[in-house]
Amino acid sequence: MEVNPLSVILVKADSKGDRLLFRYPYQIQQNDSVLKTKEQKKNPYSVSTTDDVLQNTPPPSSNINNGELCGFTDEVLSTLFAVKPELTSQKFELKVNDVRFVSHPTQMQPKDESNGSILINVVFALHAQASYSIVKCYYELSKKLGYALRMEEERVAYLTEEMGIMVKTHDEVANLIEQKKSVLNDCEFVMILERSSLAQTLKSIYHDLCTTGLINISINQHVTLSFCFPQKAHQFHRKGTIVEPEAIDKCLKSLKPYHGMLLLVDFADLLDCVPPTGARILLQLVENYNPLKSLQNIASEANISIDMVYQIVGHLVYWAKATIIYPLCETNVYVIAPDASLHIHSHLVDKFSTSFPGMSLFEVISDFSLPTSIGHLTTPLQQPARQGILAQMVLWMLQHHLLMQIHTYVQFMPFSEEAVDGETEEILVSEEDDVNENDSTLSISIPVPHPSQRSYIEERLSNGDSTVSDNINVQPSSSHKSNYSMTNSGSLLSVDEEDDNKSQVSIEDEEIIKGLLSAFPSSDRAAVKKIPAAGNVEDLTLMVKLYQAGYFKGEHHLEEIMYFENLRRSQLLQLLDKFRDILIIYETEDPAVIL
């Protein structure tokens, strides 16, 4: 993977000159040294041949061998990365063939100021095609390492001591080579690794980057360095999926108090992602954690500000320790995730059976082939234990990204008056043919009806109504009376009765309704006015309130509207049903929970 480093290199520059102190891994360099030793032992009497230069094979342009850096001598690397002071404390990036070197050179003053300043450069060698976000992460890691070393140098001259160990080892090996003893060049790195704690730290960092992508290490047993490569860390839960930091940041910006959190690891595995100073507040949050609670409830019970909860939860999500959900409840609608790892040989099948003995993953998840709520899978006659097991299985499937929750969004979409007039001219027919024409118009005007709308359409079609009144099969609000209502005997009301109905709508209500309708653009006002519920002050007031708040732009799901407007689900659903002719309903994921 391009996220894995090819090598980590430590270079210093001070008053005594520049030098490569340590590099890891060093096996490739050792093989190169063996070849050099063999070349030095060639027969001195052998005749060297000179081939035509034009026929010679060009030197290889790759400096990567089996996922490790090769083809660079220590002297070359030292010259490249012992940069001038002008380049310190900023991003350093160099591309050579198929390798990209990234670092943050750091200059520091040693504890013994008489020795002058020290420039230390922790360099990471990467694949040249590594993405911008990966390069940025390695730069940040080099920067953190440089700052940590500077802190320890100022405190106990740690870097000066470690540099002394490495330089001394290099000199010892150089003397042995000069004495023509059988010592390979890279033995010095083996010896440095045995003697230097800084070298051991760099080795641990390299292996953590290649395995988990999570770094939590103590430098000199004093400074804790915590770092996460989300591109690697999230692979543990979603193999084959690269999660970029920018995508995580975008999701976290969408966090709302009504969201919840679902842990992906055990409690014991959470402490390795925070420094010791943050362990207490994390423990405080975890003690009140429950996937059935919202972040606001957790914050209240843990006595932590909601902003602090956002920071902690965001940190856990970034480190692939948790994911964002909507708190588990019966009305939540789930469906099988499109990228779910479901196949006969999936390791999740056995893992599910271990967690829930006697249960089959395929049998359980088949209930969610179509969008299904938890409430539809339970009945009042079921034992509470059975309902609890179903909730646990849903949480398990969410943890393993097998299910995704879908939410209902609303889009304000009134019929255009111009389009309606045009249709009227084209389909103007006699009263005898009005039924068929009305049916055709309905089926075209709503191409993809929502389930709540579908029943309404079917009722209208099955009744075979021969009028175009909007009151058909719709029960108007209690305060709304149609001017053309039918009596039980089917005859029209008398003129006097019509006047009585009109008088029930006070002039004051008419003025209120007129003012409320002015909230809509003139082009949409007529379509809204035709809705029977628009004659109800209470219904129209709530409709206008939600419209002006921007909830009907397809960007806010029902749960969000309910939370911020303090509405019950039944209230909101009734309103959407009354104004269904001008509202389009569709279902999709919440952008804050797509990881």
C-alpha cells in the first residue's frame, strides 16, 4: 500500500558536520554492501571489457525493492537531508524517481549552548504516487517528532546523548573496516539499534505505521507521542476502503446533539489513542456511554460540555475507535450496506455465530434486504430479552458496516401554474372521459411516490372519481370546511348552509392565512393555497415555520427537524401527509454517519 513508509531516516547537522545517524529498515543496504565486498575481491588479473555505451542497459529508475528503500548510500542521504537553516521549521519534500521524501527539519539549541545549534531531520521515504493527504500526515508526524525531541533536549539533553551513542558506533565500525576486519557496513545500524533508545523508538514507529497506522509511544519515557493514519487505521474495520482525513473532517462538521456514538473496540483499547492527560475525561465519557443515548444526553450525564464531547467523539472516530450513529430506537430504518462484506467465506459469518450462538448472519441480515425499521421486526408479544438480542445484533452489524441507516428527507416541490395550465389545454375533455384523464395525470405527476403517498394515489385511482376536487379521499382539518362538501344523502348543500360554513371562517383567520401564504413566492402561492390544510391556521402556521427555517430543501431529515423544532414524530408525519401534494419525500443516508 502506498500509505506504508519505505524507510525512516534520521539525519543531523551541527558544528561537527552533517551525518546520517540511523535508518530503518537497513536490510537492503546490507545486501548492497555484500555486493560491494564481492566486487572488491575480484581477481586482479581479470581483464575488464568495455562495451559500447549505446548498447549498455540504462540504470534502473526505481529505488524501491520489496517495499523498502534502496539505491541510496548513507552519504547521499546525509547530503540531501542535512538542509540549510533557512529550510528549518517548514515542510521539506523531495521526489527522486519513484520515491518521495517528506520531513519537517527542526533546529534546536543543545543544553550545552557552547556547542552551537543542532539541526535534526526525521525523514520518511514514501511511494512517489502517495496521495496528498498521506504526504501531509507524514509531514505532521515528522513535525511532532521534531518538537518532542526538542522538548527532551531542552529538559535533559536527550538528543545530544543519543546522537553521541550513534556517532560513536559509526566511528567504531569505520575503524574496524579500516583494519580490514570482516565487518559489513550495516552492522553499525544493528549495533545502534541495540544501544540507542531513540533508534528503537524509530523502529517501533516504522512497524506501527506498516501494521495498524496507530502510534502511541513514549519518547525517553517522558513525552507521549500519539498519532493516527486514518487511511491505515480504518482498514482494520473496512478492508479495501481508504478513508481520507478530509472525509472524516467533513462528517464531524455535520455532528449534531441528536447524534449518538457506537464504539468499535473494547473499552480497554481506547486509552492508547489519548495522552495520559486526556485519559480522565475520556473515562468520564465512556462511563456514561450508551448507543441508545444521544451525544447531548451523554454530555449532560457525564457533566461535560457538548463541545468537549464533540472533540472526544471526533478523536475516537478519527482513530477508528468509534463511529457516528443515530441513537438506536424502534423507528430507525436500516438496509444492507452496498459495500457490506457478505459472501460465503466471509470471516464475519463465523464471528457472528460466536457472538450470537445459534444465529445465522445471513438469516438475520436478510430481514434488512429492503429498508426496515426495528419496530417492524418486533411485536408486543415478544419477550424483552428477544428484543434486546435483536438490538444487540443490529449494533453488531452496524459495528461491522453491514447495515446503514436511512433517513427521510423532504423537498418542497409545488406544481408550476404554467405547467398546470398547459396540461389543462392539452387534456381538456368531456365529463364522461374525466376519470381516465385524471388517472393518467396522477401517474405522470408523481413518478416515484413515497409509500405514504402511494396509498393515497391507489385510493384515488380505485375510487374512479370524476371530479378534480382536492378534497377527494382527504379528510380536511377540523377547522377547514369545503364550500362544496357533500351531505350523507349525496346531494349538494343549500346556499344557506354554504353561507353558514363560510361564516365559520372568521375574517381574522382569513387575514392570518393570507399573511402566511405571502411567505411563499408568488409562483408557488397558488399551489399551496389549493391544499385543503392551507385553510387551517394551525397547520399552515407550522408549514410556513418549517418552510422558512429551510427544512424543506432536502438537506434535513425528519429526526433533525423533530429535534430542533421540538416536534413529535406523529405531528410531523401528519403535517407532511396533509401537504403531500407539494412535498417530495425521499430516503438516504445522513452525511455525518457515512464512515
